[in-house]
Amino acid sequence: MSEYECKRCGVIFDVKKNLVQHLKKKKECISINSESSREELLNDIIEKEGVECEGCGKKYSNIYNMRRHSCKLVENVKEELEKRITELERMLKKEQINQVAKTIDNSTTNNDNRRIKTIDNSTTNNITVVINDIDSLEGIDYILKDPKFVEKILNWVTDKKGLLKYMDDRYYNPKRPENRGIRKLDNENIELRMRGNWRRCDNITALGAIIESMRIDWDSIIGKIKDDYSEEYGSNKKEMVVFKREVSDPLEMELDITDDEEEKNGGKEMVYIEDKHMYKDEELVKKEKVWKNRIMKSVK
């Protein structure tokens, strides 16, 4: 697996797009290994490497343009894989039925040896389930392809608890067991599915990872609305801006939602954040605390 290192602070990412987002954040990382500016590092990544479609090999300047690129080869492979998965599931269920019948005939109680176990050593209807990483874009494919995509997103955006409803749908949807990559261990620890493994994290570390994964999801969601449903985006821009101010900005998700009034709000009260060594909008700090508490309470 390739690794991408920030030459300024030394943090390593397993996906290039996460390094790019790291360099684009409003808060600049601490320069430890290099004095290079973030702009220099971003230009180096884009100009020298670009982003290549794994299907057709075509290169794009950034991950977002590549992700919106419709690769026929990839789509054909996906369609073939989906057919194969359906066939394998049918064969698996047939085998399970035969296994149960055999168990009954032998009058045995040792059923555990005949169960098909999942990757994380649990069973879900005796069908193998590979749990996605919490930041995997595969986890929101069903949202992006939903026939009622716009309606669903606008319901989340306009609802005061919409972000929590999105979390419940994304990570705890009984129809999507492969997305259950967040689970609460106790009052101080949460287990997350990251880089193909379960990782035990304290609440603060886990919260940061969860918010980052949500930022990646919503970046794709907003990008799709703007690109594929521009008319709906324009007619609901006011609601989008409210979502940005009330949810995205407090959690520093930095969603690409245009706010024409943003530059006019200059005289806001600022408060000094000790652990971050910076001044922040006092109102946003209060909203941030509220949202972080809500997110923690939503973890199951």
C-alpha cells in the first residue's frame, strides 16, 4: 500500500486525497521537517503526479475531478462483480441450507464449527461481511446512487438533527452491515475500522477520526449536488448555507458551499483556544462543543 507523507509535519496518509485535504485545511500544520509552503507541496503533487484513473489510466489534476469521471471500463467491471457477488451469495445460501439439514440429520449440537464467520469474528445471518473503513467512499455509494438522492440530502440539511440522522443511516443502517465501522467499547473508548483493522481509540482521538470521515463523505455529497443537480442546489442554496454555518463550519468540515455574506461578518467575538494556540470565533466554538457532544452520544 502506498503511503503519502506531509513533508512539513511528517504525518503519513495511506490515500493521496487525504494528504491533499490536509494541506488545504485553513489551519496550517506545524513545520517540522521542511519549511516548504503548503502551496508548494500541493503544486508538486498536482503537477508531477496528478491523479490517475485505475480503470482507463487517464490522469486528472485532482481526486475530485477523477472521482466525477465516468470510466466505462470501471463501470463494466463493477457490473460484472455485482453479478458474480449475487451468484456467490445464492450458492452460499444453498450451501447453508444443506449444512443445516446435515446438522439436523446427525443430531449434533456442535453448530459453531459449521458457521460461516465474518472478517471481524461475528456473524450476520451467516453471510460473510467485510467491514468497510470508516472513511471508505464505498460506504456512501448507496447514498450517491439513491434515486431520491437530492430529497434525502435536503432532508438531512434542513433538519436540525440531520447530521445525526446521516450518521445513523451511514454507520448503523441494518441494511448496510458492511458500514458498521464504529462501535462504542465503554465510556472512554471507541473502536474504529481503519486501514482494514479494528483500532481501539480514546474518545477524543476517535471523535477526530469520525469527523474527518464525515468531511470526506459530505465533500462528495455536496460535489455531486453541485455538479449533477445544479438547479436544485441553486434553489436550496439558502438551506445549504445555513447547514454550512450551523454544522460544517463549527466542525471545520470546510464544505464547498458558497456563502456570499461570509465576508461581511468581520466584527465577531473571538476566543483563544489553548490547545490549538489560536483565536477562533466564539460562536463557532460553542456550536462545536454542542455538536461534538451530540456525535459522541450517537455512537453505539
